[in-house]
Amino acid sequence: MPDSAPQQQLLHLVIGGELTDLDHNTFKNLDDVEIVGLYPNYASAYTAWKAKAQMTVDNAQMRYFIVHLHRLLDPGQESTKEPKPAR
């Protein structure tokens, strides 16, 4: 019998931009921060993050981040353990 229960939606946002320096997560110019997209789960957000990070590998100060929006929207919500992306 197939599982017809909908998968839990855990929203993730992928953003990126150039940092002021490598020691801090401070963007050089907030107007230039790229919103890559909003994703329904960590796996799809990770795929988007990895693609953008690989496109900018030659710029050491360019960084992309995965923001766990589901944790901000519902801080008490339990979620599955998510692996940290490699830098």
C-alpha cells in the first residue's frame, strides 16, 4: 500500500553575496545579496546552494547560505537531523 501522507514542509531559503572579509558573515553590500530561492526541504535547498557555490568558486569572498526558515517560523518544531554543507 503506497504511503499517501504528505511530506512535512520544512522551508529553507538560499541566499548569497560577497562578504566584507572571510572572518565574518557580513555582506559587503546588502543591495547585491542574491536570493536564490525558497525550497520545501533541505535536500532541494542544498542542491541549489551547491550549484551557486560551485559557480563562484573563484571568488573567495562570495558565500551562499542555507537559512532554515522552518526553525524561525516555529522554533519548537522538531526536524530531522540535517547535514551541514561543506565549505
